[in-house]
Amino acid sequence: EPGAQWLETHRIAHGLGLKTHCTMLYGHVETYEERIDHLVRLREQQDRTGGFLAFVPLAFHPENTVFERRGFAFQTGAADLKMLAVSRLMLDNVDHVKAFWVATGLEVAQTALWFGADDLDGTVQEEKIYHMAGSRTPQSMTTKQIQRLIASAGREPLERDTLYNVIAHA
């Protein structure tokens, strides 16, 4: 099973002292039960290894894919926020939940900071995958732009490194 292989790969990485992120692509062919099963498996893995730094829910974008021709639609902002909130509750043993603004849009990412997300995936440069699938977000954002986005959502922007050590307060 591919999921078991993925978990085993991360178990080995965590055993070597490496920290990783975990993800879930949602909003395409999975059921709600499968989403919960996915989160439970991640939670159990984290209980065993403690090696996940962050969880990143990734909304499926159907544009320019076979799924668009089959009638699949983009996730709604409400669905994205529900996914983030459930993820935060289910994965209380994973320290960080990211709102990937490239996938959700800037306004939903801002709102996500009040629905369980504590991280906006940073200064992405020339993101192509989501944009090829229909994302209408900017292809990149500067540190200042991200700081303004966070502050205007009523949260305090912090610059941090890959391991979530704070580098600077905005």
C-alpha cells in the first residue's frame, strides 16, 4: 500500500533525527471517511515518532486536468476552513498547521489563521503546479507582503527558519 510505504519512509527519516512535513491532498476522489483515516494515520505516526514539524492540507485544483473534464470543481473557502479546523483538532500532536495561500487564496489563508493554521507557507517563488491547475493567486510574495497579510488578519507575523525557530519579529 502506497500510504504504508510513505509512513515507513517518514518513520525511518524520523528515526535518523530528520524532521518532515506531512500533507493531504483533498477535494478530489476521497471520501470524508478517507480524510479522517488519513489524519488518524498521521496522528498515530506522530505519536510514535514525533517527527512531523507541520501538516499542510492541500486543496485539489481541477483546472487543466482530467478531473475538470469530469465535472470536478474547486474547493470552496468554507471547505478549506473546515479542513484546516478539523486538521488542527485531529493533529493536536503536530505543532504547526500551514495555510498554503497559493491553493486557498489570500483571503482564505488570512481567515485560516483563526481556524487552526499558525503558518502561511512563505515566500514561494514562481509556483507552477497550482497555477497550471487554475490557481489565481500571485506566483510569489515578498516577506513584506506576507507580513502585511498576517498583520491585517490580526495576527503577529514572525519570520522563522525551516525548523520553526524564530528569526525575527516583524
